Amino acid sequence: RAHAHGLPTARPLIVIMLATILREIDAGIAIFIAVATAILLKECAEAVAGSAGAGDRGSLGIAALLLVSSAGRISARRAARAATPKPVLAVDLDEVCCGYLPAFCKFSNAVHGTSVEAADFHSYMFWEVAGCRLASR
């Protein structure tokens, strides 16, 4: 049920965002983000309290540097992961999982007027099979 401040509605989104961030970071990035967050929270608390030190450019600059460095490291990790080739599953279909030659013979005979049978094939280099007549196509 949604509340006026929207927290129950926002919780799933926050959980998804955190899960995505945690998947992308290592310990070094986590420390950078934690320190930047602490600095920004300190600055917010000082601003709410009306402190003269609120909005200190040095603190904000350090927090910004930490967050930009974190973003750069996350981008580098993503690029490295994208450059890693994914495994390929190859399935040998012809004459292993299904009979390719009988279907090819039927097609070739119907479309090209040949009279080949699976027994005629001694090679998968079809131009070497006498009845295929590939050279004339």
C-alpha cells in the first residue's frame, strides 16, 4: 500500500538499484562510494543545522572525485566483461541428430532434376558426388 512519503512503493526500485550496483562493484569501488556518501551526508547535516561549513567546496570536490572515479571503474569492468567472449554451443546436425542427406537428395531431385540417393554420397563435398551436378547449377 502506498504511503504519502512513497517509501513502500519505492522499496522494490531501491532494492533493484542496489542489486544492480552491487553486481557492478568490487571492494575498492564500494569504499569510494561509501566515503563519498558519508561526506555528502555530513554536508547535508551541516546544511540542515545551518553550519557555516556547509557546502564546503573541498568536501564536495572530494565526494565528486570519488563518485566519478567509481563510475569510471564500473565502466571499465563492464567493458572488460563485454569483451569476454561468451561460450558457444555447437550442435552437429547433419547425419548426427538428423538425416540431412535424405532430405537433401529429395530436395535436389525435386528442384534440380537429379536422381541422387544417400548411398551415392562418399563425401560432404557435394561437387565430388557424381550425380549432384553442382557445377552445372
